Amino acid sequence: MIQQSPASLSATDASRVCAVIVTYGPDPVLLQRVVDSVLQQVGHLVVFDNGSGDVDVTAILGDRAGVTLVASPRNVGLGCALNRAYETADALGFDHVLLMDQDSVLAPGMVDVLWTALIELAQAGPVAAVGPQFRDSRSGVLAPFVRFGFPLNHKLRGGPGQRVSCDFLITSGSLVPMKALQAIGPMDEGLFIDNLDMDWCFRAKRAGYALYGICDAQMSHSIGEELLPSRAKADGVIVHKPFRLYFIMRNRVLLYARAYTPRVWIAQDIPRLLLKLVGNGLFLAPRRVRLRFMLKGLWDGVRGVTGGLPPGSR
């Protein structure tokens, strides 16, 4: 169902929203833009630096007021980093969290729009999260919201004033009530990085919570490390680094085995997984490296392996 938002919007009580950003070797200039876009819209910002090493996140943030930096000496994974950031926000007394990637730049007023939608939609039933519509920072293409279907998902871009009931929201930009997070549970730290948001959304829907994409809330964001032009896909083909393919393959197989994972998603995702295996293994260099990571991921997924990259995999 696509719902229309009312003409009048209430303002956000920004003091109740804490944004959290997980950083890992961020681009200093871009991170400053992200932080600037966030700080003016929320009550506080928690930055969890996930072992950036040579990149000094403390220096990038400077002496900005309203920022708490949590620094990990090593990469503990996105799931663990998000969970520690949630806990920090909770300890600081916030009851809503805005989840952010280090490359997501918010449009002015985005949090106000999300907040108003969340408060109004929650009157009809429990809402796990509301998320913005993002435009890819490389291609300029507006990403759709997704409802699962077979043989293909339903991709809904909506329009001005629309609120789209969906089955999945990406982590970045999502506004989440702390009560919903506590009821649904934290991110699965065993998945380490990829498909964390997919797993959490599956659990949210199974628990009876709704997810909504809010078309009037906008941000700039990119998925993957590279975007290749494609005649088959107007928005291009997303390319990940070889080691990420290990997690993408492994975690998808792990999700296939979970009771709360929608069967319709599994049915239409398996062909997509096979296409990714063929495409990366045959057409994207370094082909052998990509194939090795993907096959290892598939095998570890079948065996139920979780956690970070296995020793010696790189």
C-alpha cells in the first residue's frame, strides 16, 4: 500500500534523535560533508570508528560539539559496530536512532520528514523503521523501495508526498525507535558486514512490525565500490571488492536457512546469486580471485560459518 502524507508536517524533536555513523577508512572530505548534513538535524551524533588505521577520524571530526567518538583498535564488523553505537546512544538517553553510512549525505530537513512520518504511521500499528529515498551519488538514479515478489521484486519509486509500505530498507538513513530495536533485537554480529539490514528487516516483519519508505525524505548515497554502465540496467551494475563477495555469498546462504526469511525472497534471490557468481567469475577482473572468494563464501554458508574473514583468505 502507498499512503499519502498529510499537507501539514510537525517538526522533529531533534533532542530525541541520535545519529550513528560507522566509519572505516573514510574519505575525509566526504565524511565532513556527511557530519555537517547530520549534525544540524539531530540532537547528537555517535561515530564508531571501526579500526580505520591510517585515517585519523578524530582529526576529521575536530572539536565539533554534539559528537561522541567510539574508537575500536580493529575492525570488529559492521554489525558489532552498530550494536555498540546503539548502546552508546541508549546510554546517552536517546529513544530514536538515525543509522548512517560514512558516505550518505542528508538533504536539508530529511530527519524532520522521517520523524513526522514515523509518528503518524505508528498510530496505525508498530513501525520498525522509516527510511529515505536515496539518489546514487555516481549515476544520479533514484533508488526504488522494494516489495518482495516472484519471479521478480516489485520496485516502487513513488512520488512526492507518498509513503511506501515495503519489505526492506537499507541501513543508512533509517530512523528507528529504540523500543522497536529492543523488541526486534540487535544486528546479527555473526554476519559481520553484508545483508545485516536484510536480516534485521526479515525479523522485523516476522515480529509484526512495518517498514516504510518516505519519498519526501531524500539523501545521496552509493552502494558498492564501483558502478559500471550497463545496457541491461539503467542504474548500472554494482561492483564490490573481491573480499566482500565472500560475505555476500556466505550470508545469503545463511539467510536461506533461517525460519523467518521469506520463502518468496529465497526463490527469487537464488537465481540472482547464481548470476553474480557467473558475472564476477567470468567477466570482472581479477576473475580467479573473485571466484575463490565466492566459492569459499558459498561453502562456509553451507557449513554455517559466521564471523569475520577467515584467516589467510586475503
